[in-house]
Amino acid sequence: MGAVHSRAYNRLTHHFDDCPRPVLVAVADDAPGRAEAAAARFGARRHCLDWRDLITDPDIDAVSVTVPNFLHREIGCAVLEAGKHLWIEKPVGLSAADATAVAEAAAAHHLRTAVGFNYRAVPAVRAARTLIADGAIGDITHARIRLFSDYAAHPDGALTWRYSRELGGNGVLGDLASHGADLTRFLLGDIDALIADTATFIAQRPEPSAATTGHQLATGGRLGPVENEDYVSAQLRMASGARCVLEASRVSVGEQNSYGFEIHGTRGRVAWDYRRMGELQLAQGDHYTDAPVSDVHVGPGSGDYAAFQPGAANPMSYDDLKVIEARGFLRAIAGTGPAVATVDDAVASAKTLDAMTDSVATGSWVSLRR
């Protein structure tokens, strides 16, 4: 993710001319050699092993934090307390308490934040949100939001921090369901209550012998316990009265980044699949029964699509979404526009995840009413 953020900063002026041109001052990574290599690759002026060197650097105005979950609170708060703006990856800590601490630090120091809920930035998702808000598919009745991935499906996947309760928190909840909770709120509004179920299907994994990047295998390593969740399913009652099913899995064989939603209303349906990022499936009108479904290709009129492609049906990428995030972050700092998502959105997502954990523990519905 550090590489993704660095690429996003470097590409900003290729696509947008309404935000400041960023200068990549320094890169920190505690694995020997990685920060030096990243600095050379992305054009940073300096590199270091300790993140604390970044927050004491007077040349730095903003910091991207792309570390494991257990460090989000400590580093996020330290960045803000040092008077620097913060772009941090989700879920912003291990719990709602962690996310709230970061949000409170931002508010206390009057600093801008951005959080990596990148699916909000998809032009088709923004188009779907507008359709829903405009009543194009009527009153929302029910929805399904899914985030299925196979990154942890291999039983020899290395036992990294992601599988530790202390370091990675609640497993697939923080990793994927955090996106689902945010998308639910972004598209459908507040959640009233939920009930959830979780499971861990691969109980042990081999320990890695060296520092890892991404989702590496560690075949033959000593086996250790997986302490957090591989799968979650939750039923949600929305404040609007709609019903929603949110499901996430990191061990779905045959599913590669299968993320999306299906939202039904009294007069239609809208659906989106991340793997066909620029398309919506849309049914609307007065048919009700046997309603025809159209494939709609979003184009330059939707979201920030025009900054990347000249006409509908040209594909955008994951990295493009991070460029949109970077632009929102810098515009927020400059006071010329909003961030795509902020730490306040991370707090709302984290409260939903905490409610899921509480529901699993009690076997009952948990209220999220404010």
C-alpha cells in the first residue's frame, strides 16, 4: 500500500490540475533496504527505518500511513499530534476505540484526514448512489453487499500479522467487511441494528522465515494458530427500514476480488461488480414483473471518470481510485474540496464491525442507534 500511495501522489498532476503538486519528501520502512529502494523508485528525497523520523521532519506537511492495523492508532495519533495531515489506510486500528482516538486527535489539532475506502471513489458507485438518492429505483427494500477474495484460501499462506488477534484485529471484518460497512452506509444510510455470524476455516498456518510482502506462501514452516475470522455474514436493519445482507470472506476459492452489491427498490434494481468497474446493471420503470435489465456503462459525466478516460466503457483501475483519494486528501488540506472518506467514516465503519463482534459473542441483535 505504501507503493500504491506513492504512485498516486506521483500521478496526481497527470489527471488533475485543481490540487497542489505534492513533493515526496521521505519514506520510512523498518525492513532493511525497503525504504531505500522505495525512495529511489518513487523519487523521495530521503529514506529512514523509523517512522518517528517522518513526524519530526519540518519539511513534511502530510503523512501516508500504510502499516499493519495494530499500529494505526499509535502512528495515526502521533502524526496528527505532530501537526501533520493524515492519509491512513482502513480500518484505522483494531476497534472503534482506536478509530475514535485518531478522529479525536484530528479534531483537536484541526487537521485534515483521508481514509482508504477507495470503492467510494468508483464513478459507477457514485452513479448508483445518485440513482438511489433520486428515487430512480423507488424506496429501497433490500440489498446484498459482498466482498469475496481468495488471498487467504491457500492453507500454506504465511502466518503474518493479518492472522493475529493482537496485530490484525478481527480478521476479514477489518480487512474486507470494513469496506462493506462503509459502502452500506455510503449507499443506503445509517444502520439501525444487526446480527452476525463468523467462522475460521483454516485453523493453522505456517510461520514465515523472513519479512513478508502481501500474501506470500510459507510452505514447510512451523504451524501456528489463526486467531481471527476468515468469514463473516451479517443481516442489517437499516434506519430507513430496508434490509441488507453483508458477507465477506478471505478464503473463497474461485473468487478473485469479487466485490459488489445488488440493491433492490420498489421500482427497480441497481447492481455493481468491481471486476466490471465501469458498469451498472439497472432495472427501473413501471414494469415491476419481468422488468428488463440494462447494462449501463458510466462515462465522463460520472464522478471523476473524465480525468482518466475520454468516453464510456473505457476501463479504470484500482490505482486510479487511489489517485482520486490522493486528490481529495490534498484538496481537503488546501480547503478546496472534501476527502473521499475521513476518519469519521472510519469510526462509523468500526462501530459496525464492533457490533458484529458483539453479536457473535451474544448470538443476538445489536443496536447501532445513535
